[in-house]
Amino acid sequence: MDRREFLASAALAAGPMLLGTHRLSAEDGTDDRTFATPADARKSPPEKLAYVVATYAGTEVRQPDYLATVDLDPKSKTYSQVIHRLKMPQVGDELHHYGWNACASCHGKRARRYLIIPGIVSGRIHVVDTADPRAPKMHKVIEPKEVVAKTKLTAPHTVHCLADGRIVIAMLGNENGDGPGGFLLLDDKFEIAGWWEAGREGMHYNYDFWYQPRQNVMVSSEWGAPNTTRPGFKLDDVKAGKYGHHVHFWDWKERRIVKSIDLGDKGLIPLEVRFHHNPDSTHGFVGAALSSTMWHWFKDGADWKAERVIDVAPQEVKGFDFPLPGLITDLVLSLDDRWLYFANWLHGDIRQYDVSDPSKPKMTGQLWLGGLLGKGPEVRGAKLTGGPQMLQLSLDGRRLYVTNSLFSSWDNQFYPQIAKQGSYLAAVDCDTEKGGMTRNEKFLVDFGKEPDGAVRAHEIRFPDGDSTSDIWH
């Protein structure tokens, strides 16, 4: 009997709870919801459920945000429907990004069971128990006043777990809403343990992060301070230097920045960062939203470097005084590190690239799902509202899921109709042999028809992990 068979037998003996196609032992924390290697994850069964955060921020609806559970099983009678809604305890959170208490780094040590769901505006942190994956329940709430009292940080964003059970959350601001923010550390009991970083020298702003422990490195990016971003986008703020254009490379063990790379005018507002899933790799990508460029970073000897590898040309659009950028807002890498996908939120397209050679990406697919260029398709007699924004890729790399809300104040500037018509969750089929994408015509979740009114949908997660949750040690 090998180790995985032993753990499965132990879970069954402990009286486990069924989790989709896997079983979880609530007692010892061992489960099949993490995978020892990216190759193991790619071989897992197709996802049957998705979690999507939904927010009423920037709408006329005064109801709490919620976590929606969506049926992804094509054989199910409720396929492409919201089957459960877990409401947050308060109004006004603006749920945005979120993550797990355990991922691949915790394989064999603890269960991928609890979702850590912050409110980027309220600063409230929700801990949600997914032991019953179809009907998650609230486990704990950390109030913002406790976070501020212990760390003087606000605006929680990216969530990643550590191998020892602790959790790091990127915080975008201080208690006054100014930069540079920092990193909040929770212990394995979901108690505030202070700051992760030993120092903030070199930080200007904060946003996303990813770490690669075998390389003793963490990479973080820059958006802007909450006081700048929350009121909406202003070009004058860019001219005044209130938005970021650096990526920072941290010594993972020392928890200090060892190098910052200034991406300049061609790298304005670097947002999502993605390391290769191969834990031995030093390669990764970051998308610069405003400049609409994709950057590849890598280690050259002992030095970290970055190169611009993709440019999305701005387009002239009626009603805008300047050429409209694509606005690269999200990107995702397949678990085999071959396929790169990113969304141009303003133009309205998703692009697929073969990045087998990360310095020379080859475009292999383009699909339109809305946008201001007017190239989006009609679905059920209506144009898709907004442009593609958040992306999530299945573990086998064959299905890409897409939502269209960026941030409520920015939505209301560029796509005001989302506030009344709501978001969509769409599915895209991906060719993982030759490349190419097609929209799944049988799948579309219309968040404009929710019980309490139209709602914005943002980040997507799967109970068994996804292409932006897992970091392998």
C-alpha cells in the first residue's frame, strides 16, 4: 500500500465527507484535494463545482455580498446554475480576490477546506468552511478593526497559503488608505499573527504576489493606494505617479526586497503575477494593465531580469480622447506551463499563447467576449455586458472560465450597464494540442437574474484547486 492509498484508507476509517470526486477527513486534515505534483493535478477528474464571489458594490442593491456555488457538471440537471449562496454577515464588503488555507504546498499535511475571503473595501476577512462543497458555511469572521489595530493595514487582496499552514494576504494600504501597504500573516488557526515582511524598503504600492520556495523568491506587483483606486480611474493620477510600474523580487527566507525592476512607461500598472508551476523554474509572467504589455521574468545567473514579450496595440474608439488600451487585467498559466491566457478587459478579447519558449510567445487563439470595440457575440439575443476580466483554468487546461467585473468604481466608468444587467460567468473550451479557443454555447451563468438583483461576479475557484491557487514546494 503506497502513501496515498494509506491516507485514503485512513480518511474512510475516520468517517469522511464526500467532496465531489474526493474524500476529506475533517479529523486529521489528510485528503485528495491537493496534489503532489502539477502532473498529478492535470490527471485529476474534471471540476464539477466552482465558487464565484458576487458583490453588490456600486449598485442600488443594499444586500450583503455572497459566495456563489455553481454547478459545472454537464451531466447534472442544474448544470450552469447557481446552486447555493452563502451571504456575508455585513453589507459593503466588495468581495474581490480570495484563496485557500491549503494548496499543493500543504500536500499530505492539511486539507484544502477553508476559503479565506476578504472584502477589499471593508477590510473584513471571512473564513468559509467547504467541508460540504455544495453548501459552504461561515466558519469565522475577522473584523477590520482588529486587522487595523494589530497591523495598521487595510484593503486585503491576494491570498496564498504557506506550507506550515499559515496564510499571507497582500494588503494594498495602511490605516489611512495610503501606500505602500504590506502583507498580513494569519496563523493556522486564522488568528492575526502580524506582518509577513521583515521590511518594506523599496515598496511603492502593493497588489499581487507569488512565491517559488525552491528559488527562495517571492514576486510582488503594484497597483495603487486605495485612496487612488477606489474613486475610479483618472489619467491625471497616472501622470502624478500614483500608479505602480515596478515588480519586486523578495528574498523568501529573509522577507526583504532584494531587487526591484522598473518597467517604465511600457509597464504601467503591473497587476497579476504568475510563476511557472514547475517548482524548479525561475520563469514567470506579469501583465501591465495600462500599458497592455506582457512581461517575462527570469533568473540570469544570480540576477533577476524582465523582458517585454507581448504588446497589445491601443485602438481608436469613438468617445475616448486617447487610444484605448486593451487593459490586461488577468492572466493564467496552464499547469504544464505551456499555455498563457490573458484578458483585454476594455478591448473585449481573450488571447491564448504558446509559451513553450517564454521569451518568444506565439499567439495561437483569440476569442471575443464583449468589450468596447463592439466585437463581442450575441448570447440569447443580447450582447455580453462588459469585457472578459477574471480568468480561471481547469487543472487539465481544457476549460477556461471567465467573469467580467473588474472593480465596482472602474466598472461604473467603463461599463456602467453591469450595475443593472449584472455579470456573466462564461466557459471557453481550449485546444491543448494545437491551440485555439471556442466558447461553450451550453454554459452561461447570468448574474443579472439573481434573487436579490443584478450582481457583479469576480474571482473563480474550484474545490480541488485551480491554475492560480497552487504553489509546489
